[in-house]
Amino acid sequence: MIIDKRKCDKGFTLVELAIVMTIIGLLIGGILKGQQLMENARITATISQVKSYSSALTIFRDKYSAYPGDTSRATFRLPGCDANIQCVNGDDDSIIGVSGFIYTTVDSTIASENTQFWKHLVLSNMLSGVGAGAITPEWGKSHPVSKFSGGFFIRHSAGTSALVSRGHVLILRNRIDGIRTGQAGQMSVSPYVAAKIDRKMDDGHPSNGLVYAVSTGYAGTCNIGGATNGRYNETVRSNDCELYFVING
């Protein structure tokens, strides 16, 4: 049998190459679109989390005339709140935890009011996603986990910062021990994501309103300009930001 070498050496035609390139382009576009949809879903879920925690705090306060974590009658009024699950009372001073400089370490120990906040909400059937029986700090057990990196704490701001006024604040931070990392790329969300969350919930400025953001120091890629004229560097996609949500006065 004689083999026609001209047929064996024949490559792709321009039309075939165009079809292949089109298919590759569609696949890449589909992947990128899928990633964007997933990221948008996480942003929406994060916003829903913050709103649900804020609502739960308000409902609890209206029902029990005290803040979760801070109430001195938790062991009396909340079903199952006892030493077996390390559920304890607060001091009823209308401040969850210790009021202080907002960017410093949050007390994440089980007995702290900051952690009891979540436990009291679960026992009052106002929160899901964490367990009332957690006896050690752990994301998804003692503290709600984030859809991005880390999870949520609550603390009281003393209002001594130029960025966050006095009141209770939810903190989206990546370390379960409550320590602020302060290292670019090792925090909770990117400036790109933080800006999207800020615009959907507030004014889109990291140093104003009810949503604040900081990165290394008080400026960095999450708050260029600092306390008076901050803006996000939305070209940065690494986890440079911590987010702060003011939820009540």
C-alpha cells in the first residue's frame, strides 16, 4: 500500500485553528465567569451574615433587656446555659467585652463576653452556624466562620479611633485568637472584595460610615489616604484587609 505523505503532513487549516481558539476562549471565559459568580455569592453571603448578627443582637436585647454575652441572667433565663457547656453570665454594663481601641486584640477565650455573645444567641435560638457546646475557640464552633478567610468577632469600640466611633462592632478577622495579623496577604479579604462589600452596605469609603477597612497599619491597600480620605486599591486581589461593621451604638 502506498501512503500519500502529503496527506500525513497536512496540518490544521485556518478555519480549524479558529474553531479551536474559539473553544479555548469560551472555556477560559466560562472559568473566569464562574469564579466571579462564586466570589459574588460569597460577598452576598457575608453581607447576609452581618445583617443577621445585627438583627439577632437587636432581637435579643429587646427580649431580655440586655446584650447577649453581657447579660447577668444568662444561666437563669437561657435554656441549657450552665457550666457543662461553659456558658456564663456577663456583667450587665451594656458593653460586650471590654471597651477599647478597636484594632487591638479581641478576647476570644470561651468565658469572655465576646465569645459568650455567640453562645447566648445560639441558646436563645437566634443564631445558627455555631454550637452552644463549644469549649475551646474554633471557627465554626465558638465563632462564626467567614465565607472568605477567618471569621467574626464582636467587641466594643471606645470611640478613641479616628476611624471607628463608639459602639459595638463586628470584626472580620482571620485569626481565631483575636489577634490582628496586620500582614499583607494574610488577612481576611482583598481590597477588591472589601470595596464591593462596602459599596453594597455603606458608602464605599474605608474610613467613613458603618463599614471600615484597614490593612497593614491604618493605610495600606485597603485604606489609601488613611483616616480622613481613604479609598480602596481595587486592583489588589490578595487578602490585605480586615473589615469592621458598626452594628449598634
